[in-house]
Amino acid sequence: MRRSHYYLLGLLAVAVLLVSAVILNPSSDFTGTDDSGSDVINDVDPDYEPWFESIWEPSGELQTLLFTLQAAIGALIIGYFIGTNRAHKERGDG
């Protein structure tokens, strides 16, 4: 089996896991851990006060943009190293 087939099988497995999570828990709330953490802190210690306040909190759209930008930069870095590794193997350098 070619290497690309393994990549496709891995991608298919991840897709099946993601879709099954939504299908098996249709009423589940898939929110971030930031909200869950503050809820647990309030349950454990209702009198808790944070040590500091954020200087600046971006709007929801800007948060999404920054998160997407972070993911794109990470994907570019990973793709660069995979590409250079493949080029080295094709040339016989490593």
C-alpha cells in the first residue's frame, strides 16, 4: 500500500471520530475549556476573585481571526518541515 493511502486512511479515521462524537452526543455543548474552567472555579469556591483583569479582550470575530491565523501559521510550519524532509529523502541526503 502506498504512503498516500495511509494518509487517506488516517484522515478518514479522524473524520469518523469527529462525526461520531456529534452523532452520539447530539445535545452536547461543545464549548471551549475556558468557559468550563471558570464554571468549575465558581462551583468550587463562589467567593473566588481573579488576581488580575485582562488588559484587552478582542471581539469574537477578532478572536476567531487570531485563532485561525495561529492554526494557519502552525500548518505552514509543519508543511515546510514535511516538505523539506521529503525533498531530502528524494535527493538521498537523509
